[in-house]
Amino acid sequence: MGDEDWEAEIIKPHMSSYVPVFEKDRYSSGANGDTFNRTPASSSDAGESNKRENTTTVGSFGAGKGFGNRDFSNKFEEGDTSGFWRESNNDCEDNQTRNRGFSRRGDSKYEQDEGTQRTGGLFGSRRPALSGAGNGDTYQSRSCSGSGRGGYKGLNEEVITDSGKNTWKSEAEGGEGGDVQGPKVTYIPPPPPEDEDSIFAHYQTGINFDKYDNILVEVSGHDAPPAILTFEEANLCQTLNNNIAKAGYTKLTPVQKYSIPIILAGRDLMACAQTGSGKTAAFLLPILAHMMRDGITASRFKELQEPECIIVAPTRELINQIYLEARKFSFGTCVRAVVIYGGTQLGHSIRQIVQGCNILCATPGRLMDIISKEKIGLRQVKYLVLDEADRMLDMGFGPEMKKLISCPGMPSKEQRQTLMFSATFPEEIQKLAGEFLKSKYLFVAVGQVGGACRDVQQTILQVGQYSKREKLVEILRNIGDERTMVFVETKKKADFIATFLCQEKISTTSIHGDREQREREQALGDFRCGKCPVLVATSVAARGLDIENVQHVINFDLPSAIDEYVHRIGRTGRCGNTGRAVSFFDPESDSHLAQPLVKVLSDAQQDVPAWLEEIAFSTYVPGFSGSTRGSVFASVDTRKNYQGKSTLNAAGFSSSQAPNPVDDESWD
Ligand SMILES: Nc1ncnc2c1ncn2[C@@H]1O[C@H](COP(=O)(O)OP(=O)(O)OP(=O)(O)O)[C@@H](O)[C@H]1O
């Protein structure tokens, strides 16, 4: 291919003649152009296949899904059909990043992304989703709520809004044959394996696991209980200890040392720790311990279930992962964890719930759906966990979270324990969190708040837009079969790059919000098992995913906000293992990131290229605090007047015995 001409390549009707591995095996019955249309329609798949019939598939890579719909409607709305780059902004899946928070561009075209479509109605709709001003076109039909996907469409999560209908209600209706037109979502995810070996399957901690002990930990707030140094000190019940051992955990990570006693003491907590350092177990173990101590009884079949714990996370794949961890640690107890998320049949979610539910793991849209259907009552909620809490509280999900805590029956913050975890906590989000937390919550910062994991070797390459593909192929060929995640900024480009790599005979799959849930799960499965060692992803896969052996992350496009960068590169270098991240920095579009990147790199003791420093210097923003939209680098708890702050290293010693923290001053 010559110079980048995305538009021409993407809309070419003949597209590629190469069928990507995962599609070929799964769907193709021959020609690639209609790969998806040929999906065999089992009876339970009727809705899905209808959907596909409504879809004009342009290419072999599920391209029709990503390429056609949003793209077209964006154009339609803007009356502009020219230029990929302009479109790609509209198509930006990561508009969660662009739109959320505090530097929103305020440009209506950005509101067409999934992230904004997903919020609507009851939760404080920013605007109806796509206009639905029907033009009868099949592309349009896919992008309009109700007519295309019948009940979900999400950046990270389901949700479809039908001309301003509230998000979760329309999902319920669309998903379960209510009054919203369009096919039902019929996907029922396959149940996870039930054998003990699969439940406790885990990967090894890496050579740097013990170095976690040297990380400085800062606890702020009143009367923080002391850290524990071993699992034994947590005094958990035997079954939990057995499960911890079977999971291969012998030593606590810093966030676990501090969070477990805090949660056991009944305190509210906001915890910030680097990616891959065990935050999930840090909240699951003490919650389970409490439940066991309280003598929880097995929940039985009931039409209305009243879970003791609700865990929310922004993406379907992540919440599923958290559920699997909850299932693992509750193995052999009477605690029943259930997971529900969008893009799956609502009836399936309900059937899971009515069988009994102590811990409900849910994405926000599906959760609100189920609450509205009166399948879940909130009166018994003792623990509310927001994983990726900064994301859960930003403009994308914040309104839904607010709605959740003000739902009838939800115990007030004084009556429940609220726990928030993330690797990044912009200052503004910390302030918003106050609404959810008791005023005396504790704040645990492991290392630099918002800092990158030091086990990831970061390289920034200056690569112009037109050279990126060539560079990508060069790097991937050098990498060989090692598992690599390639992040791009738009769904359209994810399809495009994945197709391109397949043409280059590099086994690749892709995950993004325009793919059907079954395809997303298949893609992740193919990547996990190594069938496709390259996964091209949008930011939907940036947070939380814990996949063994991901050795490389490539930012084909840099994200627009630095916190997203930190999460993306955190898909490698997990749990003491090492990893590499290579990012293509295009001075044309990425200069605004130069300053925060320099900071992230230097904080993580990485080499900072001189050219990047120069760009950072030339784009110097006085008062910069680490992000284009606020401070990701709040070095501490942003509550100003707390007392009792103590800085300790992860082994529990005071900071006077530990190396000085990285100086943060020059950036303020
Ligand atoms: N104490 C421990 N010993 C061994 N392995 C652990 C321990 N704690 C967590 N792990 C493993 O480390 C991996 C990363 O944990 P987890 O996914 O909870 O990280 P995280 O901090 O939530 O990351 P992210 O910020 O990306 O969401 C998981 O595979 C988990 O099972």
C-alpha cells in the first residue's frame, strides 16, 4: 500500500481477500466479504443473525460492523463525507477520555461516540444518542438505537439510547423483547470451566515481585489501622487461606498489605496502586472474610435477590475477570458470586441472579437494568466496590453511579462500606468521590499516584502518521510470536489495522466496542490462548485486563490522556513480570502529551528521548500537573486538611528508612 489513504482503503468494496484467522476459523464459509453474514444461526442466535443481515459487510474483518455504521451516521449528521481523520475523531472510541472529565471539547460531534451514546435518560442524558433520523440505509440502521443492535451499544459497555430513552431501561426492553424495535440481544456467554484446576489457574509472579516491597506507600486519613505483612496476620478463615494458597499467592503485594486491614476494619477506602499489582484480591479477600465472619448463609432461589456486595467495573471483559477472581476466592464457601454485563441476553443475567447472589459483579448499564426489573434489591448491600474508580466516576459513568447510590433501598454511605480502586486518580475525580465515601475514608497511595508500572520498559518513537504501519510490521516481525497488544484510537482503525496485519500474515484479532459481545470474547480467548498473538484494541481493553504473557504493548496511536497511557501499558509487566511498551509519537497530533509523557517516563526511571523533552519544553504549560485535563499525578490524597498522614514503604517501615520519593514539585 502506498501512502495512507484510509478512506479509500476502508470503503473499497473488494477489501481484502485475506480472511483473518479468527474469523476464518469461526465464521467463514468461503468468501470473506460476507464472513459475518454467514454465521450459522442457531435458534438462540436468531437475533444475532438478523442483526447481521441488516448489516452491510464491507470487508473481511467484521469491517462492515465497525466501518459502516457509526462512520456513516457521523457523516450523515455532519454532512461531511470527506477525510478519514476527521471521521476518526468522531469515531473515537476513547471519547470516554476525550469527553469525560474536565477538558471536554464541547464539540457536538464528539458526542456521537459510544461513550456518550451510552449515557442517557434517567442518568442525566447529555443528549439522545444518534438522531435516528432514518435514511433507511443499512449503515444507519446499525448505528441507530433500537434498529441495529437491539439493546446495547457501548464504548466499554452496553447501552443504547432510543431517542432519549433512558439507557438502562431501553436496554432492558430492547434486550428482552420490550417495546423497542429491533432484534433482541440473544448472546449467552459460555459458562466458565468448573473444574478446580481451571478455577485456580494462574500465572507466575515475575522476577520483580519482591521489589514491590521497596515502593513507598502513603496512607492518609484518620486512625488508619497498621499494615499487615503476611496473609496469616489477616487472620482469614481456613477456606479462604486454602484458596489463597491454591491461587499461588504466598506473599502480599503492597496494596494488599494496606488495603486488607483497612477494609477488615470497616473503613471506606480509596486505593491507588500501579497496574498489575493485585488490587482485585485487595478488595475481594477482606470482603469475603467479612462475609464469612458474619456467618453469611447461602442465598437461595428467589425472584428478588439482595446481594451483600456489588462490584462495578467499566468493561464487560473486566467485570467478567473480577467475577472469576471472586469465584476463585469464594470456592468452597456458601458465598455465590454472579456476573452480569451488557451485550448478553438479559434473561440469562436474570436466570443467573435468581439462583442466588451474594456478590454481584456488574457493568453499570446492566446493573441498572436488573434493578429496574426488580431482580436485585439493594437493602442488604454492605459493600460497594468501584473498580477503575476514576473511570466509574467520570462523565461517562458518573451519572449512573450517582443514580445507583440514590436508588431506593441503597444504604446510605454511612451504612455501607464503599471501596474505590484504580491505578490513576485525577484530582478532580477524587473530589467527586467524596459523595460516595464517608468523610473519614482512608486513602492509600502505593508509589506515585497515576504512575506507570516500573516493570514496563517504555520506549517512545517519533513516527509520523504515514510511517506507522511500516514500523508496526517491522516491530511485530522482530517480536515474533510473543503476545502483543496494539492500541489504536478508533474502532474503525482497529479493524483496519487488524486486517492489514492479517494481510501481512501476522495472526491478529481485534477487540473494540463495535464488535458483538461474542466476537469480543472470542477475540480475547484467541489472544489469551496464543492462537492470535496480536490483539489490536481500542481503549476498551486498556484497563484491568490481566492476560498472561502479554510481553508487549504497542501504542500505534497514543491516547489523548496520559492516564489512559498508564493503563494501556499496564497490560504488560504485571505481577512482577517485565514487559515492554513502544509508543508511536506523532508530533502532529501528540504534542500535548509530551509533557505528561516526560513525567511518566522519568517517574518510572525510563529514558526520556531528548526530542521528547524538547517538544515538552516547547509546549510547556505553566501550572501543568500531569494531564491535559487535570492532575493524574496528584501525589497524595487531595483532601487538604487531613492529619495523620504517614509515608511508609511497602514493607511497613517509615519513610525515613526508605529512599526519597520522586520529586513532584517541578511540575506544579
Ligand atoms: N499476592 C499475590 N501473589 C501472587 N499473585 C498475585 C497476588 N496478588 C495478585 N496476584 C496476581 O497478579 C495479577 C494482577 O492482579 P490484578 O489484576 O488484581 O491487578 P490490578 O492491580 O487490579 O491491575 P490493573 O490496575 O491493571 O487493574 C493477577 O493475575 C493476580 O492473580
